[in-house]
Amino acid sequence: MCAIANHHLTALSLPTWAIQKLSKITRNFIWCGEDSENASGGHSLVNWKTVCRPKPMGGLGITDLERFGRALRLRWPWLMWTDPDRQWVGSAVPCDETDMALFRASTIISLGNGRKSLFWLDDWTGRGPLSRAFPELYKIATRKRRSVMKELQEENWIRSVARLSSPTHLQEFIALASVITQVALNPDQEDSITWRWTPNGIYSAASAYAAQFSASYPRFSPAKIWEAHAEPKCKFFAWLVLHGKILTADMLAIRGWPHDPTCPLCLGAPETATHLCKDCPFAIAVWSHVQAWTGEAPTNMMTIPPPMGVSDWWDRLICPLSKDERRRRSGHFLYTIWNIWKERNRRIFIGTRLTHLEVAAIALDDIRMRACAFGRAQVATGIG
């Protein structure tokens, strides 16, 4: 669905209603699947902005159409700089002020003869655009889109801001004059531009898109999810668990939905994601069997502090291992919590019950089938 809009996003900025409509279709499909037409806000377990973050930032990597369109449109000002012989150069480009602000923040200009660099709008001093450094002067400037060369020639920039009328104007004028006295143009060299976000200094849409998430930080280490040797459904479930969004009793209470606050597996403690995966006696028994059958060192659950969350516990299990072993062990982790969750749902919605030994056996079977499907070594088993 997102790919359909890519061609149009390169040439124009889609209206907000169109982006919202496409995002709604995608969002409803993720949370409701084939029944997406009957989706409502209550079906969305995770905020859409979080879903659209790249996977390393804690999201699912679903394309954010607004940010992706902006990344694509930055190709126009980049080509105006690097390929000025194109026939369309000189005409208006489909970039708004937000697009250009991102472009200027993403580029480094090396000043030569000053022909290409815009005096007020480009960052040719290394201190940011002059329009931001000296906002009051920029407001009264009469020629806002002239090149550096034209403005410095015979000190034309002074005529542009000649309408000084306040102490602030005078203060900024003196500061700007101090900056300009340190600038020397090189008539024999063209201005050049470098892209900040790639090793070779050349623009790419992927780097422009990623740069817009630079202020996002994940609540957990996402790599252990996506690198695990497990099926996508288990990874998606683990992603929900680490975001604290699976519909255990505590989350149902927040939503005001009917629920039984007691864990259906042990019938003794309030149900939370951490309890269900780590602290429940039923889950501890399942973990004990799976670890014994796969040849892993058994985890003494009694030594794990109760306040430790699922993500920190997971990190503790795989931290001392090699990369390949971490991926394998993370796969075992995902299949185990996935089958514990399925048993929980089986008891609530179907009314049937399996023992912890049977649940562990199903988890082990999933682990072995995945290993066989990908041609990996057989998982050791001690089932007798």
C-alpha cells in the first residue's frame, strides 16, 4: 500500500487527508488483518508513530508517508546543486519550508566563488543559515534569495538591510558584519555541497528518511527481536511484549474492558506481561523443561529480581553469548513465551488446559521445526 504512493511523493506533497487515508488502511490491516474494514481505534495496541519508526528505533519499520515523501523530495534541491545543467533548474521545485529546513540541516556547504550559495538561506558560514542566526535582520532584508557572491559584491548586503530601526537590528548588524569580515571568496572555485548522513557525502533517500528519526530512542534493544531465529509472528508478539502492549489483565483494566485480574495459569497472582512470561510458576516450569531439553544452562528463576522486566531478563540470558548463539537462544526465548501466551488464551477462550510439560513440548517442537526448515543443526533433546 505504501509503495503505491512513492512515485507521487517524489513530485508532490500529498495532502494531509490522503496520507491519513493511506495510513488508516495500513494501520487497520496490521491490527485487524482481513477484517480491517471493521477496525476501530481500540484495535490499535501501539501508537502509530511508534509503529512507523525504523526497527532499530523500536518500531516495525512501516513507512511514514509524510517523512518518506520529504526524503524523496530532497532529491530536487540536491540535483539543483550537483547537476545545474538540467532543464528544469531555475523553476520552482515541489519543496516547502519544512523540506528545505531538513535539506539545509543535512548538508554542508564549502564556499568557493559564492555563485550557488544563497546568502540568507544556506549554511555557508558553518553557523547555520543567516536567516536563523539574525532573524530580525532577515525580516527587513529586501533581497532574501540572492547569492553570497552578489550580496558580498560591493557590500550589497548592507543596502539590503539599510532600514535599521531598533537596537536589536543594530546589534545583529554588527554581529553579521563581524562574520562577513572573516569570509574570503575564491573566484576560481565553485561552491560545493556534501551530504551529512552518508559516508561518501552523496544524498540518498534512505539516509534522508533515517535522519528524521534521529531524535527517537527505543525503550529496549530491538536487535534481539529481529535477529532471533524465529518466525515473524513470534517476533511481532515479542515486540508487543517489550512495548508492554499485550492484552493481559492489567492492560484490559486500563482500557476498561471486562477481565479476570487473576493469572489463568497459576490462579494465584495478578496477571501482567512480566508475570506471565517470567514469574508465573507455570511459566517457570515450562522454562525449566525447555532449557533442559535444548541443552541450555538452566536459569535459576529465584535469583532473578521480581522487578526485572522481560527485556532486561532477556538481555541477561543472552548477554555473555556469541552473536550466533544469541540469535539461536533468542529464538528459543520467543517460541517459549509465545506458547505460554497461547496456553493462556487457550484456557480463557476455549476452556481447555494443557500441562506445563505439554506446553514445553510444543515449544520445543516449534524450535526444532524452525531449525529444520532453515537447514540448521538439530536441537538437542532430552525428551524420553
